Amino acid sequence: MSRQHYLKAGEVAFSKMDKVSAELLALTYGSLVTQLLKDKEEIESVNVQLEKMGYNIGIRLVDEFLAKSGIGPCQDFRDTAEVIAKVALKMFLNVTADVTGWNSDLTACTLVLHDNPLNEFVELPASMAGLKYGELICGVIRGGLEQVHMRVSCTFVKDVLKGDDTSEIALEFKEILKEEFVDEDE
Amino acid sequence: MVDETVTLPQPPAEVAESPFILLCNEWIRYTSEAFMARQQQQQQQQTDSKSNPGAAADGTTDGRPVAAGAGEGSSSSSSPSSLSSADVDGVMVALEEMGFMLGGKIVERLTASRSRLQDEKDIVKFICKDLWNYLFHKQADRLQTNRRGGYVIQDNTLRWLRHMPPMPDTAPPHKRPMAPVSVICGIIRGALTHLGLSASVSASVAEPPCCSFSIKIPS
């Protein structure tokens, strides 16, 4: 299906959602990250915790996505990436992304985020260089795709908070999961 | 002639509510589990130091006072069904603190472009209208006062409780309706504190999603 079609589907899906102010989400997320930074000794374990929380959110959020987005099964991983970038991100965070940088096997790509509502009011001091502030989103994508039996790896590779020009998430397809898999989180 | 086309500030962009609710739930769960883990660790240290007096020094290096009644010989408290009420209260206090932090920040944003609220009544009204609108897209359903610094805010359809299934008393603390309600208590207290009123806020959930918050402002 075409990119235009997905853009439209994302708009429609978002219009059907209950809304909350983006600022409130940003403030809440900021407070959460602050608390994690206080609780954990190492910044890396904050990243891990954020990713884990995202994963838990993703495995629940995907149900709502499948129910409300009106998107059918994806043809291939390229299709999946477009759906995440144009429909899922739009529907939940009211932003879209561009999918670029495909490798030759079409198993890895980069999502270039046009905007990230979590980043509002945020400035990272130099001492926090190791913090992947938006890592939650990566967890959501991983958790969501795992529920549709697709194992991926997903992480921020560029972040405007760290002085990069754009925010970019690297997304890589790993394998299709068999029906019975172990829920690593429970 | 003055150009009338002044650009109004953009309304704040919106996002979907469900990821926000799920995020709050994850945070509640994290806070609750982190509290329980600390509690268990302390208990462990206490039993260790009882059975092995030589380890007593290690058991207290944490420097935290062990909550009264929490560690009294209840070695079975590792299973969630035998949570002491002190543990549950402790979790709710931790959640309230988390809300407190958030409440201050929210009000800082909300009041950035308005004059200072002086009157106690105006401040409480601000909570019922502006803060409620910001959090739940509606105003609180009812506000009562005893005119002596006591206020009760009632909401019949608290959004954050809408999707909570009924939970037995044995459910882990983060799954009880009291969990998000404790956070909201904290948000209210944080908001009041930021507006210059130190108050105590408590809540009762008679029948979710109906909920009432009582505010006591010492004169």
C-alpha cells in the first residue's frame, strides 16, 4: 500500500483516539526519568529500565493498534516499517517518521523522527551523555512487534537532545517468532 | 493602523491518551515494586542479623530505619497475598510522592502566564477547574467546603480509573484503584504547595470510577 494511504490512515486513527496534552506526557515522562536517575546508580541501567517499561507498554498497546488502526497484515518488513512510521507513531504520539537507509537485504532501516513529544522541556547535561532519553519508544516498538511474532532490535542512534541534527531510531529485523515463545518479562 | 492579525499561541499539541495511561501504570508498577524490593531487602537483613548476630553491622549499613511492624517475624511476606497493611501504605506513600513531584511541575506550566492566585478559595477552584481540565479534560463534579480549611473534591468518572478491573484486596498494590488515586493525591498536594498552600490530601474510592479527595489546609 502506498505511503499516502498510510499517512491518511494514521490521521484517521489519531482522530479516533482519546487525547491528552502532549505537555502532560512530556512532564510525566520527565519525572519518571528523573526518578530512575535517582534510583539507579548507572545510567546504562536507566536505559535498560526505560526500554523494559516501553516493552511492557508495547505489548499492550499493539492490541489497540490492531483494533483501531484499520491496517491489515503487512506484506513484508518494509511495509511494517512504513506502518510504524506513518500510522503507529501518528496514532499514539501524533508524529510521523521517515523510513530511510535500508540495507541491501531489506532487514534494517532507520526511522527519522520529525518530532518527539517526549523531548519537550528537556536539556541533557554533558554528564548524562550516556542516557538514551527516548529509549522507551524503542521498547514500545520492540514489544509491539513481538506481539505480532516479529523479533526486532531497536535503538536510538541519533538524538537531537545530544546535538544531532535529527532523532533517528535504528530498526533491525531479527526473526519471525514461533507461536510458543517465552515472555522474557514475566 | 495596527495590524490586528496577532498570532495566537498555538494550542498545546495533543497525543493519544492510552500510551500516557500505560506509561503511568508502568511508573506506578515500578515505584511499587521498587518499594517492595527495598522493604524485603531490609527484612532480609533484619532476619540475617537476628539469626547471625555477627552480621548485624552489615544489616544496618543501609542507614534506613526499618518500618515499624513491617519486619516482625513475618517471613512469609514474600508472597504478595500476605502483604501487611503497613507495606501497602508505604507503597501508597511512595506513589503520593511521585505525584507530588509531577504536580509541582504541572502547575508551574499552568500558571506561567497568569497572575498569582491569592485567595485560598481561588486556589482550590483552580485545582478543580484548570488542573482537572489539564489532567482529565473535564472539571471536577463537585466541590464542598466546611469554610475552615476543609475541602472535598468529588469526581464521578475519574478517567484514570475507567479501565481498571475490580481487584480483590489481595492484589499487588500497584493494581489497586488506590494506586492511581494516590498519585492524584500527590499531584493535588504538589499543586497546592506550588501555589503556596501546605495541605494534607487524602482520598477515598467508594466505587470506582467515583472518587473523592479531601483537602485539609491548616489555618
